[in-house]
Amino acid sequence: MASENPSFIFLRGKSCTVQLGLLALHVNGSALFHVGRGQMLHVPAVAQEVEVYQASYQVQLPQSAGIA
């Protein structure tokens, strides 16, 4: 699972192992991840009883930022 923009990804369900970049994590129940731009979260297809929710966002600076 990858996105052009940073995302919050919420997993809910039974236990599974996910991989965030090179880091493997065991999830038991539910978990919330922040996946930065260019990172990838791998949720194996074997995790059939896991619901995945994703909320992407784009950071924007106010137009007056940096102007004195």
C-alpha cells in the first residue's frame, strides 16, 4: 500500500504481520501507522480478517509563510 502523499493507516481485526519499509511488525487487534511520502506498508493478502482504512493528506504552507 503506497500513496503519493503521507497517510494514516488504521488496521483492525485479527493478528497479522505487516512490513513498514524494512521493519516487520506483528499486529494483534488494531494498530495505527503513519506512512510518510515514499514509504510503503505491506499488508499480506493472507490477512483476510483485517480491515484497512487509509486517510491521506497533503501539507500546505500558508501563503504568507516566510514573507516578512
